[in-house]
Amino acid sequence: MTKSEVAAVLEEIGTLLELKGENPFKIRAYVNAARAIETFGGNISDLQDEEALGKIPGIGKSIALKIKELAATGSLKYLQELRAEFPAAILELFSISGLGAKKIKALYEKLQISSIEQLLKACETGRVAELPGFGETTQAKICKAIEERTRHSGYFQFGQIAHEAETLRSDFAAHPDALHTEVAGSYRRRKEIVHDVDLLVATKKPETITKFFVGHSLVESVIAQGPTKSSVRLRSGVQCDLRVVSTAEYPFALAYFTGNKEHNIELRSRALKRGWTLNEYRLAPLPVDAKAKKKKPANKIPKVRDEADLYRAVDLDFIPPELRENWGEFEAAEKNAIPKLIEKENLRGTFHCHTLASDGHNSLEEMAEAAQALGLEYLGIADHSRSQIQAHGIDEKKLFAQVAAIRKLNKKFDGFRLFAGVECDILRDGSLDFPDEILSQLDFVVASVHSALGLSEAEMTGRMVRAMENPFVTMLAHPTGRLLLKRESYQIIIPAILDAAARTGTWIELNAAPKRLDLDWRWWPMAKQKGVKCVINPDAHRAERLQDLWFGIGIARKGWLTKTDVMNCLPLGKIEHALRAKRER
DNA sequence: GCCGTTTTCGGCCCGACTGTTTTCAGTCG
């Protein structure tokens, strides 16, 4: 049983308790515990170790016992009993926006509705509108939400909505009444998956800004519109919320809406400890009445002009938005230990790009030109190897023709260089698609898995470790193989992969393609600790997709990486040596 | 159900918007 499976069970218990109308704080305890176990970074090798579980903040005696039972027997009596009280399909009703536990409970008790299909039927026959607390409008909204749900999941890859988000940002930035503009929320934290866009604007003319927003050409429909908050659906299908505040409120709102939730709770609790209350508008003294007798006089409230002032007010260094996940950033900010995160400008080159030779859409020359236009000093070409039939994998002959073409082109460049490589398939047994004699003639080798994806955890891990043990394999590409919102990771033991990478001197790719963003940011602190080096690659199949590097930078920052952790921050003069280091060991 | 540099009992983040109400409950973030 994995941590996330345990978290899913706790989450489900929370939902079922909500349906039962249980004490809201008990419900929150389960939801919190689910989050706690999922995000817990430390070692819990044994989920049956009740004592260790209980030490995780948010998990107490009762929940620790339940986790233990779950880990030991694979099931949980308490959950079985809860499930027995409701039809199984009822949980899917929670995926409809606008429906929460109270409404679902009413639908179930009054109309015996327990599935989306039944709900749609009841809406169409007008029975929902007749329920107390519901009405014609609510019924129509439910119909629309069901329709929306079938059109898209409500979750988007960061890259799918980045263009709209940036367009809105720049359009507001150019608006004369918008004094400050930022896209906050999970977008600003550079989460790989976002489900809405949070736009924040400081202004003296809220009505004008709101009007401009709901009338924007990217807006498909308006969901809600009030004096300080409006919500719309954009053309891509993503929901976008606008918050309008004053300039004085802006830094508080920016921090508040950048989140995440756990980060905000910690920030507020730090304010409370200093005798203040923090919300999205201001830092204010605590109300004097409540249990104030023993209390020492509240500290003077400092002036806050930007986010850095706010963090300073609670005795913290500034925390970059990407780190605001309550994932160790508070401890680091207290000890002046927030690293100087990598920036886009630090990247000097990149590897793992495709050309017309395999399944890319541009020539060597076009890829090189695009790389130079981005200010890069070098670009590594790595087309697919021969066994990738569907991706037009190249054979030995084509590969050497490309190497020759690259060597020839390099004579023309000034201050720029192409490196000749290959994206070599890792075969089922961990051997490589080309023999060492061929690989040794290349500047670098990207190794990756594209076949036999269903191997067991032990087999898949062993396969990758064996590939990394090859001295000519410079880097391991998209290590988990996940396709965001589409395909889960292969079954692999990532710490074992990282250990092998550290031992063999193999770089691990941070694949910057927005559908991958693999290796995931959550693993990079561990990778770094083990001494593993990162390489940020776009896996570009078109020249313009080299720009995906920007997504990779966001994830690298989110993974606490600095420029010294990322090999392709090395300048041209040093990267060549670094590429040879492993094979010369 | 969890938690404690205010507390082992009594809190637990809280504000915005909508729709159905006629002062508020429900949902969301």
C-alpha cells in the first residue's frame, strides 16, 4: 500500500462523513490527515508503524490505528461500514461544480439520486427545482455543470493554459487603471496541473477592471460577477477568477492567492503568534476582548509594501512562489537557507531535441537557429534510435550521416555548437538499442524507455539501472514516463534510480515538455541530496517548442534546484568536459 | 479527530458570491 493509496482512503472517509453530516472538524481532520500523509517527505517505510505515523503532524492516535489496519490487512472496517450507508456511485456527484455534501445529501434523501445519470434525468423532468433550497436556476446550473464535466475534466496541464494566462496578464498590465497585475494561484507556484487561473489586479477603479475582464475576448462565459471577485470560463475551458483589490491590499492578496492552502495556514498562524491576524487584505491586531488577560501586548504592526515585507514581518526570508507548498520552506526561510533558485537566464544550452531525421518537424539548421535565437550556446540533437519504428527511429547509417552533418555545420557557427547524440531506447532487458561501439562515437547519449511499459516494479527499476550502468549513457530521459492527465508513471522505485544515477554519474532529465515535466519536482530535493545532477531538456519535436524550457525552469525552481544542480547551466567551454566525465571514469 | 510558547478542553481560516431566501445556507478557494 502506497502513501497516496492511504491518502485516497482517508479522503474518501472525509467525503462519506460529510454526506453523513458529521462534525465538520472531524471531517477536516481526515482530509488534513490525507494531505499530511501524501505530502510527508520523511521516511515511513512501514505504514504499520503506528508510533511513527502518530508523529506526523495531523495524524493522531485514531487515524494512525486506521492506517495501520489498512496497511496490515489491505482493507479498513470503518470504511466498509461507511460505504455501506450509501450507493457507490454517489461519490461521482462531488465532481459536479456547485454540488457539495449538503445538496447531494438532499438529492439522495428526497429524490433517491445517487448517480450523475439519475441527476441529469431529474433535472430534465424538473424534479430538482421543486426541492426546498433548490430552484430553477440551480437546476439549470447543475445541467450546465454536467455538460461541462463531459467536455473537460476541469484539470489542465500548465502548458495548456499558459498562453491564455500570459495574454490576460499582459492585457491587464497594459490597462491604464490596473496599477499592479499578477497571475497568482497554482499557476504562479508553477504546479504541473492547474484547475483555474487566479488573476489579481490592484486598482482604484474596480468596476472598470471587472468590466474589462468579463468582456475580454478570451472569455467564453461569465460564471459569477461581484464588486471584488468575478469568475469566468475561458475559451480553453479553464475557469479564471479575477480579484480586484487596492494597492495597499495588493501584497496581502498576492500572498494569499498564491497559496497553497497549507502554506497560507502556516503564514497566518505565524502572524497569530505575534498577536496579529492576517487575511487577504491586511495584517491587523487581534481583537482585544478574546481571552486577552494573560496576553502580552501585541507587537507593533510593520508596514507592508510588498510580499518580502510580509514575510519579513513574520521573521522569514522571502519565499519564492514556487516553494510555497508548506514543504519545508518555512524551516528554510527561518534559517536563511532558501537557496538561490535557478533562473531562465542561467541556462546556457540544452539536449534532447528531435529533427526531421526521426519524428521532428524541423531540420538541424532550423533547430540550431531557434536555439541561438533563445540565446543558447549549444544544442544537443538526439533523434530516436532504430527500434522506435513508429517515431521513425534512425539506424546506424542515418545516425552517422547526421553526425557528419552536425560536424560540418559546427564549422560555420561562431560561439555556438551542436552536439551529436541519440535518444537511445532502453530495451526490455536494460540493454541499449545501439552497441557501445556506436554510442562511443557520439558526444552524448540520452537513454529512455518507450516499450514494455507494463513491467513489474523490480523489473522496470532493474532495467533502468542497468542502462545507467552503461558508461556511454550520459542522461536518463523522462524517468517515470508519465503523461500528465493521461498516463501514470511506470512502476519504478525512484530512490533506487536516483542512487544508481549518483553512483554511475548519470544525469537525470527534467523533461520540460508540458505533458511530461518528468522527473516530478517532488523528487528533486532527494535527488540533490543524493548528489544527482539534473539536465533540463525540452524534448522538442519542433523549433518553437524549445521554448518549453521555460516550463522546465519553473519545475526546477519548484524542486529547489539552483544553477549548480543543473548541468546545462554550464557554459559551452565547460559542458564538453562534463559530457565526457562519465565515460572517462 | 487533532492539537497545545494562551489551552489536556475547547478551539479548529475565513471571506466572496449565488440562490433562495427575507437573514442565510451552501459552495468554493
